[in-house]
Amino acid sequence: MKKYFIIWAVVWVIIYIVVSGTGYPDASTGVVGGALISLFFMNKILGSSWRGEVVEIKTEKETYHSDDGVKSRDIDYAFVKLANGKIKKTQDLGWKVGDKLEKLSGHAQPGVVK
């Protein structure tokens, strides 16, 4: 997690320096706000941990807006039954039904438990 924090800090310092050099001093406040919001979400994602089993893989069609109009794409989701009985929907990374997954604190993605 320390590695992610260092990368986060370097990126936001560079953004702050670039924005400060543009001649818009008020924009620096927005950069600091954006950095704090991203820090919150980074800690939320990296701080969570869970364990479960893939019970279903489902492809869902999602629509999005682009310069060419409204488009759609198929995205595979894995539905993971957690140890507490809840179902977690996460983007499929090539898992199969029955795979046991574990997302450790400090890691961004879950992995298969052998």
C-alpha cells in the first residue's frame, strides 16, 4: 500500500506544479480537492479485504456515450458469494465458476486461492 501512496503523491505533486504554473492560482485549490477525493477512494479500495467463491459469470451489455453517439459493449462480471453470504459483483478477470477468490488489504485486485 505504501507503493501506491508514493505513486499517488508523485502524480498529484506533478499535477499541482503544472496547474500552478499556468497562471490560474485558484485552480490549485481544485487540484488539492481532487487529490483528497482520490486518496479517499484509493484507501477504500486498497483497505478492503474479502474472500469468496465465484458462483456465476454473466455478460452484461453496457451503453456509453462517445463522440460517435451512443455505443454499447459487453462486459463479463463474476458474482462472488462472500463468506458472510452476500453476493459481490466484480468485473471478471478470467475466472471460472467455482474458483475461490481472495482480495487482500493492500492489493488492488483479488486473486485465485489455490
